[in-house]
Amino acid sequence: IESFIDELAEAAGQDPVAYRRALLKDDPRMLAVLELAAAKAGWGTPPPEGRARGVAVVRSFGSIVAQVAEVSVSPAGLVRVHHVTCAVDCGTPVNPGLIEAQMQGGVVFGLTAALFGEITIDKGRVQQHNFYDYEMLRMAAAPVVEVHIVPSTEAPGGVGEPGVPPIAPAVGNAVFAL
């Protein structure tokens, strides 16, 4: 859905964040998360040469997460995520350090799935045996992940899973922008 929102914004000749703002005008909580992520990522300022930014905002497990991914694509077609700005409204923040760690882990987990998630079968047998032959995002390729927690008095929501869903569409939207 979040990648399709960017296609709609493109068809309407609008900036993806501005387009989402209009869609979220009646949802102040989601809008605040989007606004924080966009502001902290420098949305509206040009990214470094050869890079683009993509955005996604998702409500899941009682929390709202927006992510802005700054991405480049090599001449060989390899996608590299350089920086992720994440804003989260998980209700009343109980343990900010844990929230930050969970968002960072969700980004890495989601990037692994989006960029490398493939299991191959040959003659009915899975070819990947363990981490040595299943490609995962490694530390050298991991982006900087900046997390911002929205102050909230709402009931606490989840922080284990909500960092995962927005990263693939944010990356896809950056690739689309490139």
C-alpha cells in the first residue's frame, strides 16, 4: 500500500510526504509521526548525489512508525541503504532505550527480508543450511538508523514488530524516486 501511495503521488504530480499529509489530515497521530520522520530526515532538502529518499508510515501492533530511507543503486543494480530515519509513536514510552533498539533491529530484519530474502529449493531440498549460505544484512552494509520517539500519553503499543513493516516500502519508494 505504501509503495502504491508514492505511485499515486507521482501521478498527481505531488511530493510523497505532501500527498500523505493530505491523506492523513484526519489522523493527527499518524500525521505527527510522518511529520517527525520527514523533518528529522531533512525531507525537502536534496540528498547526496546519486541518492534518493523514500518514505512509508504504518500502523501496527498498537503503534505507528514512519521511516525515511536514503538509498543508492549501483550500476550493477545493487540497492544500498545508507541512512534510515525512524519515528515511532508507541503510546506512553516505558523504556526509550529498548524502543530505540527494537526499531533498529526491526529495520535490519526488514532490510534482510527485502534485499536478500530468498530460499531456494533444488530437487525438493532447501539449499540454504545456515547463516553461512543465507545472505543477511551484515554490519558493514547496515545503514545508520536514527530513532525518534514521539511523546505520547496513549496506551503503550508494541515495539518488537512495528519497526519492520515500513522499511521495505520506504526503500522501494527511494528506488522508485531514483
